[in-house]
Amino acid sequence: MSASRPHVAVIGGGLAGIAAALECADLGARVTLLERRGRLGGLTWSFQHGGRWVDNGQHVFLRCCDEYQWFLGRIGAAGDVQLQDRLDIPVVSPAPAPGGRPRVARLRRPAVRVPAPLHLAGSLIRYRHLGVRDRLALGLAVAPLRRLRLDDPSLDGETFAAWLARHGQSPAAVSALWDLITVPTVNLGASEASLAVAAKVFQTGLLGDPAAADIGWSRVPLGRLHGDNAAAALARSGVEVRLAARVERVEPSGAGFSVLGPTLSVDADAVVVAVPHDDAGGVLPPGAVPGQDRLGELGSSAVVDVHLVYDRPVMTWPLMAGVGTPLQWVFDRTASSGMEPGPGRPQYLAVSFSAADHLLGRRPEELAGWVAAELPRLLPVAGEARLVDSLVTKERRATFRAVPGTARLRRGPRTSWPGLTLAGAWTDTGWPATMEGAVRSGRAAAHACLAGAALPLQHTEEVA
Ligand SMILES: Cc1cc2nc3c(=O)[nH]c(=O)nc-3n(C[C@H](O)[C@H](O)[C@H](O)COP(=O)(O)OP(=O)(O)OC[C@H]3O[C@@H](n4cnc5c(N)ncnc54)[C@H](O)[C@@H]3O)c2cc1C
């Protein structure tokens, strides 16, 4: 330990841990980042298959994800993502009769600035996946949803679907509209999702700033976007990164802490624990946070992606959503996988399933065959194209399970030891488990740990 520069150990090299490490370094601390895997990036990673880069699952962000975009800038990756000029989601349902055309509705905000929520009024009036009565009834929910107070604890006492039903929304409206947003953002359908988390998503993304829901995605593999860029940024900031460094526990020691693992022992003035909720309880010293042995009750919800490569382009949009079909969202991953896109050239689609626990038990080849058989009902050209490759990725513990009653299990950054703080997308960020929540938690934990340890600091932000 240096007398002049505090030493912070950050445990976990996901987005929360990386953000915490960079923030601590920017605040003038000496930082050691300990990650049990052989790479950085946590739940966002990539691998090679058939000469292409495959992500473990499609990741998107919204324009309202301020801190995530700060993070991209901080690691020098802002140019590696694409953000829509304005929200535009083609929503496709299968043809009502055999031989007919799929039906497409666009959820799009207008080019001229219209205040929220009127910016979506035009799209919703024309939203052909809902009957006229359901479209007219949307207003019964939109206004009260805007007015909900997110700091009201009773919001975490019921499901979003129960609240929607009380506000005039039919099961058809939940399935064809509300779940289109709830399922990918909360990673649960409205019938399970806590009203508290769903209300946060809708208020922040769709009912506040009209530009908030413009969708962004990576132009490069996730492993490069986060892992490689972060490794370079951490090195530039002088952060020591130790991979394959599993931490077993943190013990208070003198005025600081000992961070201990099978192959490591690190002394630090302050510690940020940025590991998943089911690991955090065991790493923290006993009694660090109330209910520490119950963090596992946050549970998990899966994401499954079916990756399909066709011999020709079958989808003209960068992304689309499905209704009236089990397929949820489809993304064109051709360029980001390293393939050359273009007419007559192969196209790589990732078909993404959130809230996908029910798919975990199905064999990859069965899932790929099922999706390949269903896709032509939405994209008829896929029925004429040849499928040249397929692959399935399953992330069992993609997010915690944001059902009613989980808010009390999500802890803020502070523990009962000043200088020892918590980060991670599962912590009490107000957001569902997202990249935005992870970055927010990491930065908050960095400030809280250095303030808690009352260490002398000097701000030294490095510009990437
Ligand atoms: C398939 C999929 C799709 C997703 N889609 C989206 C999306 O579209 N948009 C979005 O915003 N979010 C999405 N998410 C969620 C988002 O990826 C996560 O919320 C976020 O990456 C979590 O970051 P984290 O740092 O909190 O946790 P993690 O990424 O889990 O990082 C924790 C790190 O701690 C390490 N660790 C654990 N235990 C120890 C230990 N004992 N010692 C040392 N290290 C340890 C782990 O190896 C890991 O690297 C998706 C997630 C998945 C899996």
C-alpha cells in the first residue's frame, strides 16, 4: 500500500467492474482488477465459429443509456457502435392465410420533434397488430404509467400484467405491444415482471424524452467492443488486470482489506465487489449487507440466441421484432461477425429469445430447425434461401429474475464496512439488469468506496 495513493481492489471484470476500476483510476487511486475468467467483459463476450465472430447473445442499448455511452467513450469504443437516427422497429406478424404476405407495422418516431408520448401516437394509431378497440385503449394505460412514482415501494408488489389489466389492456395488447418491449428489457414477460422495473423501462425509454428509445448496437464483436477496448483503456490508466484470478473472500484487515483466493492474496485500502448476485454473498465478509445469504433468491432468467447463416440476404432491415410468432427479435449480424454484406452474399441473422428458460432444455439442432422453419413466415425469402450454418448460444443466468418482491434484495453500493462496496447490474440501480445498470453501479460503487475509506484523492481522468 502506498501512503499517498490509495489502493483499490475491484473484483469482477464485467462492465460493472471495468467501470468501477476506470472510475477509481480517474479519481486518483491505484487499482488492481481481479477477474476469475481468462478475459474481460463478463456476460458480454464473443467466440469464433466457422470463420465468423459470434456473440454470446445480441446486446442492444437505447439512446437514454447515458452512462453506458459514457463508458464506450471512456474505453475508446464510441465509434464501434451504431445508433438509429430515430427509433424504427419493423414489427412483423405471419401472413393470416397460407400463401399471403406477412404483415408489417412500424414503430417509428417522426423525423420532426414531437413531445413524448405523442411521438409514438402516429405509429400506434396505425399499429395493425392490434384491433381498433385495443389501440384506442392504449391511452388508458399510457397516462397513468407516466404518472407512477418510481420510488413508491408498492410498485414492486405486483406484476406489470396485473397493472395493465387494471388499466384497460387486453391480453392481446399485452402480447402484441407491451411485451414487445417488456420481454427484451426486463428479460421476463409482463405476466411475471415487477411493475417497478417495467415502469422504469417505459418511463425512461418511451414516455419521457422522444429520442430516448432510439436503438443502438455494436458494429464489432462484443469481445472486441468491451473486452479488448477495456483492456487497452485499463492499461492506459495504469490499472493492473489479473485474469484467471478467482477471489474466494474479502476479509477486513487493519484499516483495509485482504482479498483472498486459491492463488492470490491482495491487500487493499478499499474494495469493490462487482460479481454476480449469487457469488457476492460468499465473497463479502459475513454481515456485510442485510440478507447476504439470501441474494440467491434474486434467481435468474435465460437468454437464448439462434444464429443462422443464409446463402443470400433474407432480411433488409438491421433488426425486426415478431408478433403472433414465437420468434421475438431478429438482428442482422453479418458485418459485425466479420462477413462482407451485400446482394447475393450470405447473411447472418441472430434470432434472440429473452425470458427463455423454457428453451434451455431443447437441443441446439432442434432449436435451429424450429427457428429456421418459422422464420419464412416472417421473412418469405428465407424459405427460398439455403441455410449454410446454424448455432445456438444459451445464457442460463443472463439476468436476475425481476419479479415482484425482488427490489428489497437489490442492495445499494454501501456495505457495513466503509471502503467496501458492491456493484453489478443486479444491485439497486433502478434499472433492470442491463449494460447501463452495470456501468452506473460500477461508477457509483467507485465513488462510495473511496468516500467510505476517506482516502486522499486527486481527479485524473484519462481521455481515450
Ligand atoms: C445473452 C445476453 C443478452 C443480453 N442483452 C442485453 C441487452 O440487449 N442490453 C443490455 O443492456 N443488457 C443485456 N444483457 C445484460 C448485460 O449483459 C448484463 O446486465 C451486464 O453485462 C452485467 O454486467 P456485470 O458487470 O454486472 O456482471 P457480469 O457481466 O456477470 O460480470 C461479473 C464478472 O465477475 C466475475 N466473477 C464472478 N465471481 C468472481 C470471483 N469470485 N472472483 C473474480 N471474478 C469473479 C465473472 O467472471 C464476471 O466476469 C444481456 C445479457 C446476456 C447474457
